[in-house]
Amino acid sequence: MRRAPLFGLLVAIAATEAHAQQSAADLRAALVARGKSLELPGEWAPPPGNALEHHTAGFAKTLCSAVFLTGLDAADAAANVGFFTGPLQYRHHVVDTVVDRTRQEVRLRLPNGVTRVARRFKSQGCIALPVGNDSVFFAPSTVTPNLPDPATTPWPMGDALPTPPWPAEIDSAAFAAVMDTAFGPPEAMTLAVLITYKGRILGERYAPGIGIHTPLESWSMGKSLTGTLIARLIQMGVYRLDQPAPIPEWQQPGDPRQEIRIMDIMRMSSGIRIRAPQDPDWNDSLGYPDHLYLYTGGANSYQWAATRPQQWKPNTVGRYRNTDPVLASYLVRLGAEKTGQDYHSFPQHALFDKIGVRNAIIETDPYGNFLGQGYQMVSARDWARLGNLYLQDGVWNGERLLPEGYVAYVRTPAPAWVADGRPVYGGGFLWVNGDGARPIPRDAFSMQGAGGQSATIIPSHGLVVVRIGKYRGAGAGGRALNRAFEMLMRTVPASR
């Protein structure tokens, strides 16, 4: 007799899961149908090259970064990190792995004799070299922060933590439980959790071997960082959000891409024709996607993105595709060079020095172009600093670093995504909580990356929550973080 309620619960759970699967299928079908109804004439051609060699280039780069920037053991990194551009299911094809600590280089040989190489190049991090090339096509440089000694400089401009009284409105034992829950079980493979409240670090925890200065793999969190660099250029008077994007390849008379505004690029609504695994109609039989080629192809990524044709008119269809953040990175380069600044030091001097960031590396393609759509290694504290810049409406130490109204722009669901029935993408931010899917207020917005990486800003509670982990732990890490969010909302009262 006691079995009946359990049986009924299992039936209800199965029905709920079936309904969710059907709803997801219906949404995909609607997205595909709407996209086809608005599509401009043209066909997609896959990028050149061999897919396995591209996957192996991604593996080599992420292994290089994990070992020589983060300091992970090579075998651990090969088993647990970087699956996005170097999927785990293809790694067994590598017949020889060399981790050269003298050259800070990784060499991966495939059965066909092709060897994919990634090497560290000064402050530009690890770069996957084109097949047959032994170096890059630019002069790497060392970028030095213009900041005081962090050990003696108070947070947030430095690392010295003041010890004011614990906030009376927050139960310390309940908060400790939040931290334990957010870090998760061993299978979450969490490397760092950090929570700030009204700018103050309330709690932080790191895995063994990871510390406050360790650069960590953070993937598409970098899209929000790239958007912040665009915002700096807007604040400096170089660009306007509503202006047509001044991409040189689009300036021939009659080019329809001249209608694309900077804000369309920031909203992943440019309409540029590529393919991404996140497309609702994607399947692996289509070929190797440009979305990944922009990381692994060894090509000039800015030129590749800028020479893709239109699939839709701008600001009509939202698609999660790396073309747009790569074009935003291209605009950062054009803007920095227009003002006479050194491109590779621009992020440090125009943004990072302003907010105390010392441990951020934006990696490049072999042509020296920042791959800010996801190839960046940043410490947890530095992500917290960037999150607090947004929590403070773009003002830091009394100086407006981001244009007035910009934070509201990035938090607002992009119109084309709303039209698609997915109010989850803002103005360069992954993601906004427009569908209320996460157990946090709808005013929350976050920098998110593959593998469970995130920095979440919750303005109504004065919180920034950073969680970074190894890629393999994404599922368990995400579940742990959602449980922690539920607890955190009960533990920290709304501040306004």
C-alpha cells in the first residue's frame, strides 16, 4: 500500500519530463520555421579543412592553456577540461602527445601524420598554430598592469581584505551552507566560488592548487568582457551603439551588411550566415561549424567573420553564433588603433587597470586578433571585479567607465530573441533571466560560459556570484549552483 504514492510520483515526474521534451521540440520547430520564413537567398558553405584536425587544434590550445596558464596537471587537463573546441570523443584519435615545458608548447599527432601545435606567446596566451607553421604572424608582446602592489592594496583594487563586522542582516551559518552547496560535490569539479555582497567579498573557496591569481578557463563569459571593451570605446567617444558597424569589408556601395548596427552585433542579431551547433536545425552531418572554426581554423578570424554573407536582415532573428562577438572584437581592434593605442595592451590600460584586474589573458588567433568570444583565462576575483562594475551601473571609484544607460541595455532581452520566443540574450550578456528559468530574480543577468562557468549579477540583492570549474563537472556544478542560488535568496535579503 505504501508503494502507490511513490508510483504516482514517478508517473508525474515522467509526464513532466515528457512535456518538457515536447515543449523544447515545439520551440525548436517554431524557431526553424520562423527563421526560414525570414531567410534571404543564399546557401551556407562549410569552412575549409579537416574536422578532426580542427578538433585536435582546439584540444592542443586548451591543453596548453590549462597546463601553462592555469597550472593543471596535463593528464588531468586532457581528461577534464576544454571539451568545447576539443570534444572529448575525438581525443582518442591522438596517437602521440608531447607537453614541452621548455617551449611551453603542446604537440598532438594524429594517425595521418598531421601534428597540431599550440604554444604560449607572452601575454597573448596559448595559440594554436596553422598546420605547417612554426610561429604566429604578429609580434607577441608582454602587457604589464599599471597598478600598485596587490598585496598591500585594499580590495577591490588590490587583494588586501578589510575585516569589517559581518553584515547583521545575513546569517553567517546559513551563508556558510550556501558556500558549501555552491562548491558542490567532488563530481562538480569546482575550481573557484566567490560571492560578493555590496562589493565586499563575503566568501571564496578554491580547489587545491588554485588561488586568487590563477587564470581560469571561462569560455563565453568572454563575450561579456568583449562587450565591456566596446562600451569603453563608446564612453571614449569612438563609437555609438546605434551607428552602422564600420567593418571595412562591408563598405563597398550596395553591401547590405552596411545596415548592421553595432547594437545588432552586440545582441547576436546581425543576421550573418554561418552555422553553429546551437542552431535549432543543426546536425553534425552538415559539416564543421564556423562557430568553432573561428577558434580552431588557424585563419584570420576577423576576416572570416567579416566576409560571411547575410542570412537575415539585422535585428530580426537571434542566433547564438560566434560571428557577432568576433565582429565585436574586430571593432575593439579598429577602435583602439583609431585612437592610436596599442591593441594588445588596450584591454589592460582602458579597462583592467581601472578596476584592479591583473590576471586576465585574452588569447588570440595566429594573426594577433583577440578571440574574446571565449578564449580568455581570467581569475575568479577578476571576474568578480567585472561583475561589480556592472552592479555599480558602470561607475568605479567615482569614474563612469561605461556609458550611462549601458548596463540597462545589456540587461534588456534583445528584440530579435524576444521575437523568437527566447528572452534570454541581452546586449552582449549571456544570459539575462528574462524567462525566469533560474531560481534568482528576473533582474539578474550573468556572464556564462560552456563547462558551467559564470559570474552572476543580482542587483536587487547586491550580489555577484562567480563559479568556475572543470568542463567535465558542468552538469553537477550547475545543479549545485542552482541549489545554492535558492538558498542564497533566502539568506541575503533584497536590498532594494
